[in-house]
Amino acid sequence: MLRGALALGGIGVATALVADRLTPLGQLMADWHTGTGERREFTLADGTTVLLDARSAWMCAMPRAGPRCSCAPGP
């Protein structure tokens, strides 16, 4: 019983690692993100152009004090 549970847990961890390699799981909540080997260019409402390299994320929040944006670089 314990061996089966450990094997199932190992398979789950391996699957998560492979999935994270293809699509970074920690960046799925970002406004824009890129996967492995992908580049993306987009234009913000104020005309600013942003170019994301592979495995990067761009997040913007709109508080009352004004927009706050951050970029999370890929590994």
C-alpha cells in the first residue's frame, strides 16, 4: 500500500516538473506570459511597447495611485 502511494506521488511530481518546463506554472496568473522558447511583443494602452523573452511574465495592477507593473524574468 505504501509503495503504491509513493509511486503515485513520484509520478505526480514528475508530471508537474514536465508541465512546468513547458508552461511555467508560477506565471499563469500574470497578465501576459511566455512559455519555453517563446517571445512576445505587445503594446500597452499608453503606447509603451513591451518585449517578453522566453519564460517571462508581465503583471499590471491598477490601484488608485496609478498603474503598477512588474516583470518576472524567466529562469
